[in-house]
Amino acid sequence: MSSPFRASDRSGSSQRSTPSRTLSNGMKRVNGYHRPLRNSVNDSPSRQLLEDLGRMLINDERNFRSSLDEQTAVQHRLHVEALDRALAKHESVRVSAERARERVELELEQERQRRDEEERKAVEKARRDLEEQRLKEEKRVLEEQAREAERKRQESLKREQDEAKRKADAQRQQEEEAKAQKERQKKEEADQKARQEAEAKQRAQQAENERQAALSQAPPQVPQTNGTGIARPTLATDQPAPRPSAQALGNLPEGVVSTAQQREAEHQAYLGLHQRLKQMRKHVSEEVKKTPRLKDQLSEWRRTVNKCVGQLSQGTTQEVKSSNSRATTELVRQLDAAAQVSVPSIDITHYLVQDQQSPGASTQGPACLLFLLNHFVKSIIRQLCVSSGVITKTADVVGILAVTIFARPNYLFNSQSLIDILWAYFHRHCPALFGISGNEQTNEGKARLGWLFDRENGTFVRAQQHHERMSGLGAGYAAMTLRDFKNSKNSNPAPNRLYWVALSRIVNTPTRDVMPTHFIILKAIIENYVPRIISTFGGAGIAALRQALIYFPNEKGPQDENRTKLSAVAAVQALPMVLQHELHLTL
């Protein structure tokens, strides 16, 4: 930046006085005035003195002004130098400021570039992560699709194998039936001939006396049992069963042996109850329509019951226990609310197979509670068929909930449990538990063994679906009937003897009536409950397990056309090895 002062401005100041000079007209200019020249000869001394004094004054003034001009010039020069120094300092400060500004701008630019680079890297990393996640998701979907395709292929292959096996079984069954028919005819002929021969012998008194003597000398023949009430034929290879303790004998039920007619009558009684429950649901639904608020409330109760049963989980963690406890509490709250609704009422005794009411006692009860208990049972059965058929361990928590609800005093009718509702559904869906037999090669036999009829397709459900349903229902029945109520203030609505009766009836099924369904149920009611069976029945329980898992499949297990045990039979035969490996139990 150039100085604001020019060089001419810094030069010395002009002379303040002009020297005297003689003009051409004879006049002399002195200090700016024109005076006539004097002749020194004619001038007087006083004038001369005055002139000298005047010149002296003039010279003094000139010197003073000259000195003043010099001081002014010096001051001016100092001012100019000071301005020059100030200008130089200002220029230095400006240059420094410019440099500082450039440095700050450079730092800001570097910071901006650094931030841009970090943002670019972050965006690039996010893009890479998103791409990796997308690739992982695609890989997972492809793997799931591959697994699903493999599962469908396996299911298709299994269906084909099952269909081929079913056709072979049907053909074998027909051949066996024809063979059995011929054998029965031969047996009848032989029996008739034997009777004729016996009648002929009876007419001979001597022969009769000899026969009586022979019988009196022989030891009495006692039917061999295993100490459990479950009879079996004597085998040369049998080993003696463990002797049951007194406590175990006290747990054994009485009267486990029943005729086919008795079992059929009991079964029909529960099927009749199942039909009456259908009519009850329709009747209550019509009655609550008269009160819209009650109709909406009943619908809400039903939805809550479905939710609570569906929320049950199998596990021992505190979180699972808390979740199940909350579901049970909510379910009880809904049932309690239904129990408080006295109108409409219904005759409860119509829904009890064994009416144990005192004479003269009231038979009326809250219809909404009965309706909701019936819906609760339907949810239990559905949960067992759908969820527990694949993983039978999950049936335990469902069974606990069912028995707990029917044991609560609030839901008893004159001190009698309404659990007959539950057994009616078991008789409808799993009749083999109660000694009901049927030929699975015929539609009538399938219906008697609990096969569901698909009305849309006009056929019974696939074998795999039937097996899963039977497994879930069998495991659920065991979970309900093997509960220990010793420490409970409530009575057990599903006593342990019911389990023993079911096991006995399956094992004692006649060979001609034994079907794969029996082995599916047998495996389900034993597989996860061996410790509970032994703790409940003691040594008798071990003997029963030996009879059910060893003798029953070996002696009565159905075979295919190659005389190979069916898969359901093989699964039961494998259980003793599993028990030996997991529980160190040798049967």
C-alpha cells in the first residue's frame, strides 16, 4: 500500500520573506514595499540609524521566521516519518491478518474436507452393511426355501410310502381276514366235533370218573399275571417281575378288568354326553342373544380362553413359569366372572355321566359357566392335537392347567367335578384309550379309533395327521391322570387309577384288534412319564412298563407283508433302550 503523501509534500517549506531588489524604475523594494532610492550622502545620521535599526529588525524577523520555517519543516518531516512508520506497521498488521485469515480458511477447508471424508466413509460403511444384510437375508431365504423343499419332498415320499404301506396293509388285512374266517370255520367245526366227543365221553361213567381223578391229582392252574392287574401269557423266557410294595398295591385300581360290552356302554354314554354338549352350546347361544351385553361378554370370554390356552409354554425358566401363571390367573378370572352369571341357568346333571348328587339337591347351575368350561375343553383338545402331537413334552403344561381348573372348588357342582366334559371329548377323539377297538382298514373302524372325517374331500385325514393327534391326546391324558394331589387341598378330578385302566386296556387288547393306533398312544402315555409312573405305582409300575414295552409289542405287534414290525411298533420297542440310556432303568 503506497503512502498518501507525495514526495513534493515532504520538501522544505517556501521562504516566508522575499529579498530586497532594485527595480528598474529607480524604486527599491524592501520587505515588499516600494521605497525611492536614497542617496547616502544626502541622508541624515538619524535616518541612517533608523534604517539600520529597521534592517536589524527586519533581519531579526527574517531569522525568526527562517528558524520557524526550519522547525516547521523538521516537525513536518517528523510527522511524515511517524506516518510512514504507522503506515509500515499498519501494512505489517494487515499482512499478518491476511496470513491469519488464510490460515484459518485453510484449517476450515481441511476440517470441511475431513468431515466430508468421514461422512463419505460412514455412508460407504452403511451401504456395505446394508448390502451384507441383504445378502445374508437372501441366503437365509434360500436356505429356508431349500429346507422347505426338502421337507415337502420328504413328506411326499413319506406319503407315498404310507400309501403303499396302507394298500399293502389293506391287502394283508383282507388276506388275514379271509384266513381268519377259514380258521374260525375250522375251529367251529373242531369245537363242534370236540363237543360231540365230550358228550360221548360223558355218557361213559367210567371215563368220567377217570377224568375227575386225573384232575384231582393235578395242581390248580392259576392265571399268570405281572402283579399289576394286566394279564399276559406265560413265556419260557419270562423273568420274575419286581414285587410291588404295599404302598404301590394301595395305588392300584380295583376292577380294571371289564367286558367289551361294559366298555362299549361306557363309551356310548360319553359320546351321548358329547352330543348333549353340542346342543347345550346352541341353546346357550340362543339364550344370550336376548341380552346383547351378555352376548358380547360371552364372546369376549371365549376369545380370552383361547388366548390363555394358546399362551402356555413348556419350560422351567422363571420367565416361562411367570407367563403360564399369568395365563392361568387370567383364565380363572374369566371363569369366575361366568360363574357369577346366574341367568340363564341349566340342569347340570344332564352333563354328568355319573350323577353323584344328593337326593333333593338343586340341579340348576350357571349356563354361562358350563358353556365356557366346554369351550375351555375344546381349546385344550385343539392345543393337544395341534401343538403336542409333534412335541409331546408340551402336553404336560396343558394337562396341568386342565386338571387344575376342574379341581377348583368354584367350578364344582355340589362338590362334584365337571371333568366328565373333558372325558367326553377324549372318548370322541381318542377312544382307544378306553379299550375301544376297530379295523383301521375300514371307514367304520377308522371312525371308532378316532380318525377325523374330512367332509370337504369325503375322506378321513391322512395317517400322519392322525398319528400326531393320537400322540398329543395320549400325552395329554397321561399328564392329566398322573398328577400328585398329596399337597393340594383340592380333590384330584383325574385320579391315577384312570391312567392304569387306560394302560391295562391297551395292553390287553385282543391280538386281532390291535392296530398301529394303540402303539402310537402307548408310546405317548409312557415316553415322558416313566419317573412319574414309577413314583406313583412303585414296583408294579415297573412291571407294567415291562409288559407294555416288551411283551405287548413282541407278541401282538402288527407286521407288514414282509413280516416286519410297523414303525409305530418299532418306536415302542425302542423305548426300553432309551430308558436304559437316559434313566438307567432296565426292564
